[in-house]
Amino acid sequence: MSLRSAINGAEPTRSEIDQMQGPVLLEFGTDWCGYCRALAPHVAELRKQFPLVKYINIEDGKGLPLGRSFQVRLWPNFVFMRDGHIVRQLARPSSKELREGFEAVGGASEAST
């Protein structure tokens, strides 16, 4: 379950995101994006391996304020944050780059716990 659905389907504001503590992953994309759909299984597997990373799925679109605040231009776009600061931002990453993003944000994997 994404954090978005946990907060009554409302998209968080940039201010709320900047105040989040710990590791957070924002995923910007759309349901119809082929790149997003292709990476979805990798994201799901990594989310299982890194359960401490809060996950927020943002249905993005042209001109939407949250995506613009992160300068999202390509989908999927992954913003890895820790304590309100961007650690790494990736557009259309490989599965290897995604794993590196999870590791960079400091979300311990189940294998290391």
C-alpha cells in the first residue's frame, strides 16, 4: 500500500513531504506509462526488500504542482529522500539504479536486518 492511499487518497503537499522523517521514496508516473509499467515489478520487489522506506506513488500529469516542484520531466521519476532532503533522483532508471537508490537513502534491506 502506498502512503497516498493511507492518507485517504489525497496527494501530500511539498511541505508535508519535506517534513517527513526517515527514508522516503516518491514515484511519479501514470497508469498508462509503458516505462512505469515495465519497472513496476522491480519497484514492488525492492519495496519488499526495503520495508523501512516510506513509499508515495504520485499520479503525475502536465503542470501538476508536486511534480513540478521536483522538476519531473520524464516518467517514471523516483525521488529518494531522507529527513526531507533529496538524496537521489532518477528518471527511467535501470533496476540496478533503483536498487542503488534504495541503498543510498539508507533504507536497510530485510537481508541486512
